[in-house]
Amino acid sequence: MLEGVITPIVTLFDKQGYVDYDAESHLVEYLLSKGINGILFMGSTGEFPYLSMDERKEFIDFAVKQVNHRVKVLVGTGSTYGRESLELTQYASKTGADYAMVITPYYFNYEDDTYYRYYEFLANNSDIPIMIYNYPALTGYCITPGIFKNIIEHIPAVVGIKDTIDSLSHIRAIIDVAQSVQRGVHVFCGFDDYLLPTLSLGGSGVIGGISNFAPDVLVGLYKEYRNGNITGIERQNRTLSHLMKLYGLWRPGSTVIKEALLAANIISEDNMADRIPAGRMPYDKLYELKTILRTYL
């Protein structure tokens, strides 16, 4: 069963700008020790647009081997080009990943039916369960409940969605659609602070960046909810709401998450190298970041 807290893990680079798999391995083990339920490799927080096709395949190899069936492995295989996405999705299936996370095609604007045909094309030509990644703020397109219903009613390989949208009514409608079909369809929120309402509406959990450096908060909230501990729910949710202030400091969010990991001594300065156009946060923003983290760390 796919549920709970899934970490969209950051991609760590060394000083030369290459993926640092030793550091990545350390972070994977840290997350597993904190009880997360799955890891998404090469999501938005994982900066997938900065990785070449060969690097993405190499990352899939690493992910499957490192996790070694201890939790679910999700890998981002989306692309602006359908055949490139298919090649990565087929590779993920062959390598042994559990799910392919496929963002909607971006840059160009398409008609609604195009998105249906896109997921149908991937599903008909690969053997891995597919999760839709809906992130309209970045892609310019939103998977509506109606489109989602059409997809999951006719494409069995599509088994869920990560709904990264700042709209509780949209998540509620997506969950309603998921529950209307005669099979299990997973609905995860993409904004960390939507975990509690998503669970209360019948959703599966969260795929949120804060779990990179504060997995205990999100895992704790999920467990307290499942145990029905109101006091624990309130405590963890207040902490989570406070940490959400970090996202407003700088863009992209992956930079903020890496700075938080560094401040928490989970990664080292050696892994703060970036790929252009991403860059480090300025000192005034770092000060604000550390001020926000002070009450947590």
C-alpha cells in the first residue's frame, strides 16, 4: 500500500557539479532511519530538469539498489517530449522501481485530450504503475477532477496523483473522484501543510520537501493522526505550519531545502554546489532561514 510520508529527495552535487552518490546514500539512510514511507527521486525538489537522460537513468539504478525494497521507490520520468518520458518510464520498470511519477507535459499549451493521450501512451507501452504529477504553478496546466476521472476510469496503470496545488477544494474533488472508481487510487498532496486535511478527506498522505530535513515532524503528524492523538496532531501541525515559512524565502524551493539540510548538519558544505541557473541564498535570507529553524532544531 502506498501511503504516508514520501520524501521528494534533493539531488546532491559535488564541487565539480556531478551527482554525489555517497552523500545521496547518506541522506537516503537518514530518511529511512526516520521512518518515512517512500522516496521520490528526481521530483521537482530533486531538480530533474538539470539532469541529462544518462544521469536520470544512472539515478534510477542508484535509487533501486540503495533503497533495496525497504520502502517504495518512486522516480520522476516526466519530460516535455513523450518518447523521452517513455524511455525513462520503461527504464524505471526494467530496473525495478515501484512507481513512475510523471509530470504533465509543460512549456507548450495543449488541449485537455492531449493529457489523456499522453498518459495512455505511457501506460500502453510500459509495465510500471504511473502516478500523475499535477503542478500547475510550474507547468501552466492543471489536471481537473473531470480529466482525472476520465484517466483513472480508462487507464488502469494510472494508480494515483501528486496534487501540488494550493487549493483544498481541488484536492477534495480529486479525492472524491479517486474514491468513486472501483479500485485503489492514491491521492497525495504536494504542499506539506496540506497533509492533515488531505488525510481527513480520505487521501493517502504527502510528498513534501520539508521531510528532507524534518522527517520526524511529518512522520510524527501522520502517526499521531492514525493513532487519533489530538494533542500530538496539534503539536506536530503547529511545528509544520511554522516550517512552511521557509518556502517564502527564496526560489526555487530545492535551494531552500538544501540550505535547511545544511543548517541541520545533515549534509555538508561540499554538497551545496548548484547547477546554473540555480544558486545559493543571500546572507539576509539565510539569516531568516536559520531564525525559522531555530525553534525546530
